[in-house]
Amino acid sequence: MRRPGFDEALVAPHLAFLDELRAQGLVELSGGFDDRTGGAYLLRGVDSLEQAHAIVARDPLVTQGASDLILHAWHAR
């Protein structure tokens, strides 16, 4: 979720980060919310919530403090 004062200039590095993860086979789906409050991405091939935390900690939106990222383990069928 975007924090107040969100810097739109961080969107391009964030998308590049997602493209890198996608090229590594780690992102299944990604996209922004219609109301522009944030977005979501679905990681695949991740063995633990800790590994997922390590991955999203490198997201430019996190490293620059622009967004709060919330992780959930999802056992989809």
C-alpha cells in the first residue's frame, strides 16, 4: 500500500524489479489496484515466508520507504 507522499518516480524501478523477478520465474501475477492505493504480486517457487520477505525487501518501493508491503502465505488450489 502506498504511503502518503508516494513518489511516482519509483514506479519504473519497481516495475523493472518485477520484470527481473518474472525473468527468474519468481512472479506469477502482478498488477496495480484500480484506486491507485497500491498493488499486489504473487510469488511462486518460494520455499518459505522468510524467503519471500528477503525477496520483497529488495523492492525499490520498500527500500525507498514509499510503500508498505504486506506478505501472506496463500495456499491456493
